Amino acid sequence: MGLDTLNIRGFIADSGQNAVASLIARLFPVYFQHLDQNWGVLTLGCKQVYRLVLLLLACSLGVMARDSAHAAMTRDDDMLAAIASAPPGFSLDRGFSPGRSFGAADRLLDGPAIPKQIAQLTNDNFNQMYRQVGVLWSKTPGTQNVPRRIPLTHDQRWSFWLYFGNKGDQAADGMTFTLQNAADGTDAIAMSGSGQSLGVWGGDTNASGDTTYMSQIALQKSWTLEFDTHVNNVVNSVSQANYFDYESVPSQGPHIASNYPAEKSTYQIFGSWGHYYFGLKHLQPKRMTNPSNGRWHHVTMDWHKDKSQMTYAFNDRDPHTGQAITPEVQDTVPIDLTKLGTTSRPATSAVWGLTGATSARGENNLAVVDQEPGQMRFDVEQETQVVTKDGQYQTIHEGDKIPGDADVRYHFQAAGQPDGFRASNTTAVVLGTSPVLKLLAGSVRQSGQVTSLYDFNAAELAAPPMSHAIGQDVFTKDQPSLETELHAKGQSPEEDTYVAPQTAIYYGENHYVAVKSVGYYLKRKLNLQLEKLGTPTAAVAPQVDAEIEGRLSNNGRTIQPDAMKDSKLTFSVNGKAYTFTQLAGAWTGTDGHFKLRVPAAALKQGKNALTISATNRDDVAPDLTIPIIQLSGDLVFSAVSPETGFSGHLTGKQQLITRDDEWQLRVRDERAGENRWKLQASLAAPLRDEQGRPLQGDMIYQAEHEQKVIGTDPVVIYEQQTHGLGEETDVIRDWHKNTGMLIRVNGGATAGQYEGELRWQLADAP
């Protein structure tokens, strides 16, 4: 009897003391066949078992309560990632009941934009000593646990997302979609329903039971479709609940299959009395790729009432975009409604729900529901448009490419179908946009109305998702439609970037509808810039090619490799066009650096101009012009002011007259190698006034600690050493107001206009 305490414990937790005697009658029918002979012994045995059960219950429930509370508050990285990436679905708090689970951390969690939209059936961050079972059953809104039964006399559709954690082959055990009419309603759950039972199948922990026993402790009057992540196929797993997947297809890996949990024929018995263990007969089993991969998986269920069949499609939507894709697994299975009712009265309705379980292994089992029977039905429309250069609106289709800085308009509309008008408050939600798109304005209004019901403010637009409760009846017969409009601006991405479909959602107690736009690409928008590396001017000796290094960038940032492939450079030297190849062009590395070699034959002595142009698709860089000086091999003045002057007011005393501002004096050394040179100054003609009288004073060169008189003999005023071709020296750059060339006048000098001739000479220096 000790082997059956786990089953008894679960049952006591569900049904109380009266159920214990009923359970004992099921587990030990042989005793009740001989009541007249062994009543006293049986009574004593029952009392002993009953006391043992209560002791186990008191101990184990206390531990489970503590661990459940801990698990409900703890979220591992996988759980946090699942919540952050959860697809949209409607709030579950009013229309669903978590039921009566055991050992589980089941609860309703807030999604990224919609509160209580995620059903947490099991939590992987949980003490695995206590196996979990979590359930979610449809209930009547506004009640504690009154079952909400879905009519099976009409075609129906369910649509939901399932998340199985990220543990791959180490995950266990999966989830189910279930229809049931058990007497316990929203408290229904299989006894010993953890592990391979998934909360619905009979728990294989009694080595003395038979298939009748298995069917009796399973979820009654039910049909289930399991999404099983863990293979249980250990032979001779007596009382270990580990052989349900003995058949060929289920034994190969994660699978989808269905059957009736409360039917004897669902189970295959193995072993001998006292050493029984059981297998599960899977109807139409299908393999699926292990879904415990850190991604959400969409399921669509369609009930066809005329044929009494259920069609399912697994992995039929892209978890990132929500767009329909070819299902990974799909099938149609018949459902015998007498199994959910009676032979004489087949079921015409059923409670629906989702269950999940773990064993010694675990997984985060989560669910999001985005469609169920009984909701209002809607016709939806969307239009996504780009504003053209002439201010017109042009429709965007899925996959179109538009300019990276385009203005985009989104329009979403949902119209209640005539047979489903039920006035209700609603909450309008706009899910997060792309990081390459900036929302500028958004509003919600009833179709055809000028005045909006709500305008999203700047703070909301800057931090989507956005949500606002509309505090009035909507989707009424007089006003059947709601629409949301958004205006956005492309943020000039550096790479072609896909903008996923944007979603507008309206949800309330009796409705949920999501309207998706198309997705499109924002073409990259580059701010192309060309720059010369090294000195601004290139200088070469005669008969020598000019080597140029430059860089093409996106306003100083490296252009991404995929975009760089579309970059094109064109050139001209002194107005003549050249190709990249003709200039021996080569890209160096991946950061936009390039090298060129301008042939000497393309250059003339003196100043030359290399002009570089760059394009990348529609983007154009400002032209870059690089001066190239073909040197003569001489030491030359590169700039000399043809006329210079001094000016000042006489004081009657000896004083210094300063230079005017127009002085220029630059020397370029066009010789190869390192060289020294000197600059000399002399007066070719002395300073005289208009009457020919000489200036009473001298021209001088004032250094920091030295003063030299400039006369008819050359005087060295500057010396320099150069280090390469074309090095240019600005001689007067370091002259100040009272240094450099000045006029020193005596006290007897007279005012007037004086002219003379200053001669500059360059000389090699040893």
C-alpha cells in the first residue's frame, strides 16, 4: 500500500476525506468482495492507511506550499526572456481559472504590453523533488470557478502560443490542449498527474492497478492533444511512470498525439500483478522538432462540427513577425463526443484548457491565447504608406524597400461583424516599433469621426509599447469600427533594415483583435564623406608617381561591409577622368581606407588637382579635391607679398613702427632629402619720401634677443632644416607685433610717405 500513497495524497488534496474510502475501494477491490469474512481486518487496515495518508499530506503539502510560493516569485533567465519576447494575446484573468494544480508554480503573468496575458503552467526554477502540474481552464467571466463550456455544435477555432523552455533534450515534460466535461469542472486534474501524465493521463504509480484503474484516475470525460517534449520509454519502469512512449513514433523523440485519457483502451498494460507498468496508445502520433529551444510556438485548432473532427497546425506562425508560415506539423483527428458525454448523450459542449507538467526534469511551460470561441468576430484592414517627395501617399507592400529617412503612415482598422455586436470598453495597444523608426504621432478614433478618442503623448510615443483604456462602449451597432493611425520617420539606418509588421491591438472582456501592418525594408542612408589621409597637399619630385591614401566613411563612421560593396569611386586629374583601376586603386582593410597611384605622366610641374567622387546607391559624397605639387627640385618662394608696408604715428622720440597685416612670406623646399637653407634680407633701394629725402631711421629685423639692421648687404634673418619633398615654411608665422621686420625711426624723423625696395634671398646652408 505504500506504493499508492502518492496517488492517495493527490486525491485527498483534491477531494477530502470522503474520497479516501472511495479510493481505497478502487485500489483494493479484493477486500470488498469478502466484507463478511474480513470486515474487522479491513476496518483496521483502512484506519491505518487513513492515518498514514493524513501524515503524508500534512508533511508534503507544507513543503509544496513553501516551494510553490518561492517558485512563483523566482524567474530564471529563460523565463525572463520568454516574458520579454511573448507574442500578444488577451488577458486571461477573467475568462480562465488556474484550476486546482499541485506542486506547481502556476500563475498569470504580465506580458510586454498586456497585463496577465501569459499563463505560467510550470516554472523550471523549482525544486524538482516536487513534480509540478499546472492547468488553465475556461471559466465564466466574473465568477470564481464556474466552467465556461464551448459549444461543439458550431465550427470553432482556438489559437495560442506555447513556450517549452530552452533545455532541449533535458526538458520535460510538455503541455496539452484538452476538452473535458469532468465533474470537477475548473478543478479537474488527473490524479498523480505530473511527469508523463501531463495532468490528464492516468498516473502510472500503482504496480497493482490495471487499465481500469488507469482510466479512473485520469481526467474524466476528456479528449487531449499532447505536445510531449520528453520520451518516456524505460522498460520495466514499475511504479516509475516512465513507459508511456513505448510505441515507434513517440519513442523517437518529442511528438504530438491525441487520445481519451479516461478510456481503458488508451492504456497498454505490461508486466504482472504487483509489477504492472503501462504504456500510452497514441492516436496519429507525429514527430516534432524539439520545441524546448527558447522560442514561442504557435498552434491553431479548428473544430469541424459536421465531421466531428479537430484539425491542428503546430508552428504555423513566425514568432518574431506573427506572419503565417507553413506549419511544421499538421493533422486532422476525429473526436468521439460520446467519450466527453455518454453513449446515449454525446457531448454538445466542453470546457477547454491547457495543461503542463514536469518530472525529475523540468521546463518553463508558458502559454498565450490569442483566439478562442465566443469572442467577438472582426473584419480587419491595414494600410501602410510612404510619403513621396511630392507629398503623395504611396502604398507599401510586404518586402518593399523605401528610403531610410522616409515618412511612413500606418492605418489599422477593426470592424465588429454584424452578428457579434456587443458593446464593450476596450484597451488600445500599439506594440513596440523598430529602433530604426521614430514615432511622431498616434491616435485612436472611431471610424469616420474627426475627433479622436485618444492621442498618444510624446512620452508614450518615445517608449512603446503604448496602451490606453478607452472609457466608453465601442464596437457597437452604430459605431462598429475602431482605427489607429501612426506617423513615423525612418532613422536613416546604416544597413538595409527590415521593419517588422507593426501591430495595433484592441482587447476587452469579450473581444481581442490584433491588426498587423506589412513589413518592409528601410534602405540604408549614408552620409558619405571623403578625406585624404596624411598632409592635405601631396608633393612629388619630377618623374615620380604621386601616392595618395584616403578614406571613405559614413560621416566618420566605418561603413558596414555589406554596404561597402556598393561604394564606387571615380577620379579626375586636372580635369581628365580616370578609373579606380587606372590609378592602381586598392581598398585596404574593411574601414574604408584606399590607396591610389597617380602616374607622373598625368602631372605637370607645379600645381595639379586630383578630384575624387564617391557614390553608394543613391547617396553621394561631396567631392574631395587634393592638390598635388610636382616639384621643380629647387628651393623657392611659394608666397611673397608683392607690396608690404609699415605705418605708425610719430612721437618725436625714437620708436618702432610696426608692419601692416598683409605680409606673406612662405618658402617651399622642392629638393629631395633633408636640406638646410637660409633666408637673407637687404635693401635694394633705401626708404625715401616723395621729395627723395631719406628716412631718419633704419629697417631692422627684431629677434627675441637680437636686433639686426637691414642695409644694402644681405643679412641672415631665418634658418631652417627641411625633411622631405615640398615641405613649406611660413616664415612670418611666429612674428609678433614687436618682432620680425620693423622700422626704427629717430626723434627727428618727419611724417610722410616713404618707399623703398626690400630684397629676399634664399641660400643653401652647409
